[in-house]
Amino acid sequence: QVQLVESGGGLVQPGGSLRLSCIASGRIFSINVMGWYRQAPGKQREFVAAINNGGITNYADSVKGRFTISRDNAKNTMYLQMNSLKPEDTAVYYCNAVPRVASWGQGTQVTVSS
């Protein structure tokens, strides 16, 4: 059974940075495309960024130029470097395949506030 564990969230001021990590157990990293999603309070979960096994990336327009997704298949780990954070980035961040194939993990809370 695939398990996903997200970490690295926290409270940061606007303009700050955070680096999220996603560790996957099981064979999910054999799947070509992995991605990050987020869910803000009162809103639906949305796509943030994706990366395939060849390193090709795709980003939601709202984070393009500020966020960078990367992965280390040898470590079954994926990362999301988030810079120039804005209050509207506040959400619980999740990782999964794109499209989703595993159950959602617990996510990691990111709060951007002064």
C-alpha cells in the first residue's frame, strides 16, 4: 500500500520561503508524473505543480516563477521550494501522482501571515 508523508510546512511572513518534502513508500515513484496539490480553508483542493521522470515540470499560473518542484527517485522523495510566499498561498499542501492514484496523506500546513 502506498503511503505519502508530507513535511516542511510552517508559519512564514509574506515574501518568505519554505521547502516542502514528500516521501513515498511503495511503488508510487515508478509512476511518471508526481505533483503537489493544496487546499485552502473553504476551497477545493487544487493543482500546484507537477514533474515527470524526465524532469519536465508544469505549474499552476498562480505559483509560476515563485515555486520550484523537484524529485529524487532514488530517495522516493519530491520537493517543493516555495519563494516569495503570499497570504493566498496559505493552505494544506499534499503530494500525489498526477492524476491522483493513492490515498491522500495528512498534508503539511503552510501559513503565510504577518
